[in-house]
Amino acid sequence: MSALRRKFGEDYQVVNTSRETTYTPPAKKKRQRFVDKNGRCNVQHGNLGGETSRYLSDLFTTLVDLKWRWNLLIFILTYTIAWLVMASMWWVIAYIRGDLYRAHDASYTPCVANVYNFPSAFLFFIETEATIGYGYRYITEKCPEGIILFLFQSLLGSIVDAFLIGCMFIKMSQPKKRAETLMFSHNAVISQRDGKLCLMFRVGNLRNSHMVSAQIRCKLIKSRQTPEGEFLPLDQCELDVGFGTGADQLFLVSPLTICHEINPKSPFFDLSQRSLASEQFEIVVILEGIVETTGMTCQARTSYTEDEVLWGHRFLPVMSLEEGFFRVDYSQFHITFEVPSPPYSVKEQEEKMALPSPLTTPSLGNCKNRRDRVFSVDCIDTIEEQANKLPSKLQRMSSGKEDLQKKVLRMSPHNSEKACSTGDLPLKLQRISSVPNHRDVEERLHLKALQGNSEPMTQSTGDLQQKIQIIQSVGSRPEDNLPPKLRKMNSDRLT
């Protein structure tokens, strides 16, 4: 095996043809993140050139930003070197004045009493710097250079103490560790809420102390190309998590679910369940607030890549009511469960809703509401289609009236009501329609059609059958039932 690997390289793999083994797909390559899950940004600055001097101009901030091991090393080295340098200066003064050789002479007054060598000079500096004051070594009045060095030592020691101790205090009081007790869910989910498709994730606070003025923001990190052909690597786009409604201002007492509504203004407007697998993006979440105990601003960060966004899932509830208080179960903080969700994007759903349905056709039922009717000749076709469904006897009776009804409909274009069937016409018009078509009759019909107070005719099937029987018994012409004198007068008038 080792020989084969040396011959073919490390990519060589042994293929087992046994039926018991199953094919395992290759593991997905780990995605390079812009921001880690713990909030650390994976960005390194290089090739600064002469810009490194800017770090020295802001030395205090540079020391605060360093890691703890470097801070402790600089703290120890600074004090050690300062002590050695100042002790050497006291030893040089004693050496130049000859105090090292005449220190045991009782009649001689040295600059610093009881300083015989470098260790004794170092101990004198430590006693002076730390204000220990053992009383064995002290400065005499016959050493002006020693007095000047003592003043310089006091001033320099105060400056070094203020700088290094202040740096260490701010380093220890930084609220970075407070961010460790702010939790974000491992995954983000996409599901429907209030009938709208939303991107959601969960955030929680493990401490009882609150985050004052907590605010949350989201950034979408995704490379894109502009219409002009410019490529923008890691372009940042803002995700609305309630900026306009104030939902981004959090009262972080219990775990909250942050919601981003996917609408036409969202960058996920055309994102579907199928396209999610081929997308490459990263959602950076930034939570900011003031620590209640220290009053300092704290910021916690995390991120979600496309493989950490679950489509059609929802978070499991973590709140429960106990006796006198609400209990939060953080063991279920990251757990999600599947819910029915449409696999289509919001854009596709809106396009489907905008398309007209092929099954929607005009029906006669749309003309039943008299207030919503608009007088038009288009209902004549509907009347004809309905008339074809009548029995044969009724079709023969209504065939003579069709031309007259169409003419009545066309003669009243400004009428606010629409007569869509023979039954909608007034009863008098139906009776007059059997008279032959003459000019006087047409004028009467026109006047009758313009009357808006005529009541609609509603007849049952039994009444209609009775009318048919009466018409059949009497005849096709109502003049046949008149007395002979009236028939003669009517014929003379018409002629």
C-alpha cells in the first residue's frame, strides 16, 4: 500500500468491490468564513509599508489591542529595564564622587549613605520608587546631582505607572468576555410567519444582568458583479430586521427570535429551496449593547453560511411557566423542527398569483346584482347561450322575441340596470313583445325600457308552466280572443 501511494501520490485510493460496502460521497470542503462563529474576523492586513508608524503614534491603543501574553511581557520588561537603568545612574554618581571607596570613612559625607556597590544602589532605587523607606540608605544634602536624579526618578516612575497600570486596567475591564454569555443559534431557518416567508435566527442572554439599549444588525456578505462589469468581492448588503418598525431594539431578558421578512426589497427575494444549495453567501449578525454593571459598550458577533440556513424549519419553544416565574430551557435553544413551507421563492409565488386563472369565465351569475350591473350589449351573447338550454317549446316561444329584446337593450345605453334575460324585463314589455313590430309599438317599448321603477320579474317554474299552458290555449296572437268589434277597430287602426 505504501509503495502504491509513493508511486501514484497521496490521491491514490483503494477501491473495494465488495457488495457490503456502500458509496460515501466526498466530504464537502470547509468554507472559508469572513467571520467565525465566535465573532473573530478572519482578516489580516499586510504590505503596510511605511504605515506601521501609525501604530506607534497610537501606542496606548496598540498595547490595549495586543494579546494578554504580549501585554504581560511588555509590562514586566518595562519595569525591569526602568529599574536597572535608574539603579545604574545612582551607581554612576557614587562611582564618580568616589563614594564606593570611602563609604566606610566616618568623617566622609557621601551622596547616598551606605551605597557601596551596584546591588546597594539598586536597593536604594527600589526603596525610593516603592516608598518603602527602610531608613538605612538616604540622600545627603551635599549631593545636588542626587537630588535632581531623585526628582527625575519620581516623575518618570509616575508616568510609567500611569501608562502601564492604566493599560492593564482597561485591558482587564474590556467587555469582550461579556460577549461570551450572549448566545446565538447554531443555524438560521427559513419558514413562514404570519403568511410571509421569513429568515429567522435566535439570540439569548445567559446572565441575569441586562444589556441596556441592545440593538441588532445583519449584513449579507456576498460577491457580485455590477451591470458595468465591476466585480465586488465580499460586498456588504444590509438585511432589514425591523429598523423601520423598531423591532431591532431588543429587550433581551429571554431568548428572542430575530426575523427578516423576505419581500421585493430583500436580497433573498429570488431565493428558493433549490437555489439555496448552489448559493454562496454569509450572514453576519452584530449585537450591540451597554453592559448594565460596568456601563461599557459590548458587541457580540456571529455568522451563518448558506449550509447553516435550514429551509422549512422552525425553532423549538424554550419558555415555560413555573410557579411564580418563567423558566428558559437552554437545552432546546438550538433545536429546530420541520414545518410545511413552500419550496418556491417569493418572486415565483408572486408571479404565479399575478397570472390569470384559465378557469375563470364570465357567467350569468355575475349579472344578478342589480347595483353592480353596467348596461352593455355584451350580455346578449350570454342570453343566447342560456336560451339554447331551454326546452324546445320555450325556445320556439322566445325565438320571436329575441330581435325585439336585443333592440330594446340597444335603445337604452344609459340605463343603470342591465337586463340579462327575458325574466329581467318588466312583465308589460313581455306582453307587448308579442305585438307586431310597428313604429308606435317601438316608441312605447322605448318609453317602457327607460322607466327605472319597474319591478323585476321573478317567477318560479310552476308559474312559468302555467303561463305556457295559457299561451298555448289562447293562441299565438292575443287579438284572437278579443270581441269582433274590437278586432275590427284594431285592424282599422293598424291599417
